[in-house]
Amino acid sequence: AALIVLTLIIKSLLWPIQNKATNQLRKMSLLTPKMTELREKYKDDPNKRAEATMKLYQEHRVNPAAGCLPLLIQMPILFILWKVIANYEFGQGFLWIPDLALPDPYYILPVLYVASPFLSTWLSAHGNRDLIRQSLFMNLIFVFLVLQFPSGVTLYWVLSTLIGLVQQWLINKSLAPLKA
């Protein structure tokens, strides 16, 4: 229960940053056709392509790195939580998990770990198939690591992502439709 409350507090504190990141991701997805045109136009000149891309970002006030900020902020929290949970002896489990310091014996959390970020990307990608494929691929790579994570850490990450899904839906609903 404390882990759920901690997750809710952290996600509440990150709400403004997540809101800005989501807005930037939406703007980026709208620039996809123009980015494709630039790739075709400057396919033989990477320097001109990079220059044109930066100009496009400046014209539309888009920061391609802004979407990563919430994740970068959460990483230290995740590592600290890992250290605390891995070194703590729990007297009881949580739901089907006998000990939060050990990996999930039924692999339910690793499955949720792959499914929840994929759904989050699907919500935020707005039909960008390349972004959806990248997300699925990245999450499948990390599933092998998650199989070894303490269940408490995986539970935190899955809860955080699920809360993020609700936030994503609320943010998408609140933002006015953007035009390309």
C-alpha cells in the first residue's frame, strides 16, 4: 500500500512536466510528414538535412528531447527504490507476490511491464507506426532485465506507467486538437 501511495505522490509531482512532454510529442508527431520530406530532399547530404531539421524544430517551437525528461527524472527514483527494496526484508507479500524483494514468481508483472508502456506509446503516438514499433522493440529488450527486478520495483514501474496512461488520456483530452 505504501508503494502505491509513493507512486501516486511521484506521478502527481511530475504532472506538469509530463503535460509539457506530451504536448511536445504531439507536435513532433505532426511534423512527421515534413521530416519525411526533408529526409528525401537531403538524403545525400546529412549536414543539410540536420540543418533543415533544426530549422523545422525552431519554426514550430519543438524540442525533440522534451519527451524524455519525465523518464530521466524518474530514473534516479527507480534506482533508489531498487536499492531500498532489494535490501529490505519484507514480512509479508502483496497480492500474488510472496516477497517484494524477489522477482515475480508468476511473471505477471513482467507481462504488465511490456503491455503498459506499449499502450502508453500507442496513446501518445497518434498513429505513428514507427514510434509504436520502436516502443514495442525497446520494451521487449528490457523484459529480460525485468525478469530479475525485485517485484516491488517492477510493481512501482507498472503502477507508474498505468497512472501515466490515465494522465496521458486526460492530457490528450484537455489539449485542443493541433493542426499540422
